[in-house]
Amino acid sequence: MLYHANTMRLVPGPAPWLISFGWMGVDLFFVLSGFLIAGQLLKPWARGVRPEYGRFYLRRALRTIPAFAFVVMLYFAFPQLRETPDIQPFWQFATFTENLFFTPTGPKAFDQVWSLCVEEHFYLLFPLALSFVAIKPSARKTVAVLLAVVTGGIVLRGLLWLGFVAGTPFDLHSESHWQPYVTLIYYPTWSRLDGLLAGIALAVWKTFRPSTWKRLVAEPNLLLAAGLAGAGIAMALFAGPVLPLMAVALAFPLLSASVALIVAAASTGRGLVGKYRIPAGGALATGAYSLYLTHKMAYHAVQTWVAPLLGATGYAALALALAGALVVGASLFWAVERPFLLLRDRLDQRSRSRANHDLIPAL
């Protein structure tokens, strides 16, 4: 949110270095998603039971689509709410393909949903990939698939950079172009699988190798230190307006692996990360999705109407923008997101009740 506040010129003066790397929060999101979502589907396999894929897709749909659809409606029904006039076509939002057909002509409204598109593609394709691996499951096969996808991503990003991002094709020393970098490397799903794969690897390890997992997380603070060190190296590689070949090819998997170490450290609840409860952290996490969807719209409203009305500038305007984002995000959560989450839980309970009832004659 601070990174986007900076891109919308709400942060006064030069942004602190940490804010300039705020886009890495997306990679943390991908690792967490891979870890948590894959864990949901792997646990049944560990018990020798096939996951209920229909239930999985229904839960994911009720979790993500209603709030997203409502915000899309706002963006297209009320253009004055857009943080910038230009926006991708409606059909791309409706089909979750905005990240695949992005037109880099300048700032675009609601462009943060490229990461939601990646996430939706993950929801769709991971169960299919899991079913393939489960045909003849083995640790060797699982590791081979994960390494093949990671290696393929490294090669693909490198070739895309050399062929299209470099000012002169296949010239390592030429100037780079940001437009093809955004459309071919940064946004598309095929180039951003590293974080999801790192999270999936953690989930596989924890589910099927619990004894070695316990040894891995026995020293969470060491994992945290290693993860922070790796993230620092990735930041050094990512420094610069348009990334060089080495960063494009290797920094994404390095960042993802580093974040995975931090997630593993936090999962124990015994290290510096995960041990201490952050005041209001639970509430903020609960509304994070609604905040993600609406914060740029809220920033724009504060910039355009609220801050000028109150005469707020500088950090006062930034504080108003952040407060406005919290208010708008909370409103979306309570009005749209939460009712569908409750519906999801009710349907889930009915499904489980029917399943238990069907088991009674057999018992």
C-alpha cells in the first residue's frame, strides 16, 4: 500500500528504500498462497483420500469473485473513481486475463489485479497438476516437477529479456525497455510462478516429510536470518529502473526462496517472526483482500476531493489516504466480502453434514 502511495505521489519527497521495494509484498503473497492453498489440497492425499475439487473451487470462487466483481463494477460504472483515466478493457477483468494482455501505454486504473489474475490461474491449474503428479506419486517425481518449472521460468525470462526487453536483441550491454519487461516478464503468469512454487514446496515438505520439516524449523531465527540475507541480495540485483539479465533470470527465484525461509520461520510461532502478536494485525489481515482491491481508488478519492477540501498536504495527505483506504476496505469487507464468506461456511457445513449422514449406514 505504501509502494502504491509512492507511485501515486502521496509520499512526500524521495521514498525510503524499503518503500521502493514494496512491490516485493506480492512475492510474499504468492509464497503464502502456495503454502496455504497447496496445504489444503495435499492433506487429503496424505491421508490417502482424493481432495474434493468441486468444494475447493466453490470455496475459492466465493472467497475472491464477489468483492472483485463489485469493485470492477464501480470502476466501469463510475469512471470518476479511477485513479487514472486509462483502464484495460472490461473483458480482461471478467476473464482474469488482465495480466496477459496488459497494454503498457502508461499508468492504468486497477492494474494491481494482475497478481489476482496469477492467483486465479493458480487456483485453476494447481489441482490439475496435482492430479497428474498423484498418478504415480513419489518424492523424486515431485521434486523433478518443481525444479523443471523453476528452471523453465529462469530460461524463459532470460530469453524474453534477451529477445525483447534488451534495447538491442541479445546484446547484454544494451539499454532495456520497461514496456516489454512489464508485459512479458513482470505481469504474466508464466514468468511469476517462483513464489507459488516456493510455497508449494514448503507445503509438500511439511505434509509428507513432517520429521524433516520439524528439523528444518527447529531454529526459526536462523531461517529468518537466512531469508533476510537472501532477500537483501535479491534487492541488490533488482536495483535499477529496468532490470538487467541476471536479475530477471535469477533474482525472482532467489527472492521467492528467501521469502519461503521467512514463512517457514514464522510458521512455528517460536521465532522473532510469528511469536509476538501485532495489535490489530488480525483485523488487518482479515480485511487485506478488500484493502488490496480498493486502496488505489481510496487514494484517488482523498487526493481529488478530501485533501483539497481540508487543505491537507504532505504527510497529512498521506495519513488521510491511508485512513481512507482502511475505511473503504472495511466497508467492502463488511458489505460484500463477509456475507459471501459466511455463505461459503454455511454451504461447507451442509456439505460436511450430508457427508457424515451418508456414512452412518456404513458405520
